[in-house]
Amino acid sequence: MRTITALVLFLLATHISFFQETKTFVKLLENNDLIASNVIIKDTVHKGVNAVRVLDDGNNTEAKFVKIPDLNFDSGTIEVELAGAPMTGASANARGFVGIAFRISEDDSRFECIYLRPTNGRARNMIRRNHSVQYISYPEFPWFRLRKEFPKKYETYVDLAPGEWTKVKIMVQGETAELYVHGSDQPTLIVDDLKHGGDGSGSIGLWVGPGTEAYFTNLTVTK
């Protein structure tokens, strides 16, 4: 009887261990291994918080991010605190675009991305407000194609302010990604058909858009 009980406990412990997720804190500060792709990075302090500053370098591409080395992500949870605002001298169309790219291919030619437009969050124009959050899939599905072909499906509203720290969580499972903002237990955006499919994998990137000055801290990955 004791042998059977011990065997059951062993199998149960093995089952739990097999399905247990691991949460990893990703070092951003003083990390010379971070890979800057079409951005300029620097350790700094933003609103009293130690962070990595990420600036758009002006190249005409949506592949603008700080890629995390030695990280292969397929499904799991990404959490980060970020802030974004138009940089000095940015065009009038700059919105402080800031977010997370994931499943980045080794050559940076493909990735999924969910990002925020902080200056839209409290705009008086309701159309702009409803464009506060955006999903894109690089390179085939930029924001303007998704907006034209699937109006309102891949963007939505959330309260944001430029330059202010914002807690973001992205949960990815197969072809589905959910965005949670400000610690909410309900998703702000649900994407149930990631354009690169459900079996992709790759690195994670601290993403910015044109004319953006952004800050990132407290990045964790659970998988």
C-alpha cells in the first residue's frame, strides 16, 4: 500500500512539474548583449525609475526594436512597464508608438507586435481614441492594411497618457494573443488569428514606431 501511495505521489509531482511555468526576469539595464535594430538605446532614469530609453533612429521600417538575445518565445506571458511619447522634432503624425514585438525571426524579417498610441488615449477626437491600441504582423500586415481590410478588429481604446508609465501584459497561446493594460484582469485587445499562425517562435523585442522616445523596465517572460 505504501509503495502504491508513493508511486501516486511521485507521478502527481512529476505531472505538476511538467506543466509548471517558469517566470524569468529579463535584465535590461547594463546589458551590452541587447540587440538594437533601427533604434538607439541608453540606460537612463524616467520619472524616477531606472529604465532603458529607446529612440527611433529614423530608418523607414516597422522593424524597430531592442531584441532580447538568447530567448526563444513561442507561447507564454510577457509583462513589462513602458512609456512612450513623440520625440523632439517628430512629425505631427507621431503618437508615441510603443509596444512589444514577439516571435521575431532570427533575421528580423517576421514578427508579431502589439503596441500603444499614447497620444490617442485622451484625444478629444473619438476616432483617434479608438485607435489607442494596435496589433500588426510584419511584414505582410501593417496597421493601415489591417484597418482597411478589417475595420475596428485589430485596434481599440484604452486610457493612456504620453510619457507615463503603463503596465502591459501580453498572453500568447498558439494563434491567440491577449493584451492586458494597467493591471486589469480583462483583456483590452484579443487577437485570435495571429497572421503568422500559431506554431511560430522567436525572440522578443522592445518595439517603437516612427518618431518615438520610449522607456522600458521590469520585463518578465513566463513560459
